[in-house]
Amino acid sequence: MVSVSTGAAVEREAAVVVVEAMKMEHTLRAPIAGTATVSVAVGDQVAVDQLLATIHPNTNPEEGKP
């Protein structure tokens, strides 16, 4: 499952992609606030070490602060 789309703003710790393997779901979360670029689509089979999404950091250091 892809929780965001390319160009979407994401907050730190937001769910970005959910990978299902062996009937278990693994939620991949954004390590930083920024803008998402998604490299996969719902239903795609992915390989080990495949890039699924990239989070580009906010250019304004004040964005994403609590």
C-alpha cells in the first residue's frame, strides 16, 4: 500500500509505504519532514534493497518543527 503520492508533503514519522511480506505488514515511515517521491505503485512486487520512496528535506528549516 502506498500512503502518499509523489509531491505530497509528509511529516516526520508519517506512514509512507506499507510492504506486505509473508502475510505480515511492515509500515515504512518518513525519517524526516519533507516532500515525497514515490517509486512504486500499489500491487507492485518489490525486491530486496529496492528504492520504494524518497523524502526530500524541507528547504525551510522552520517547517516541520513542533
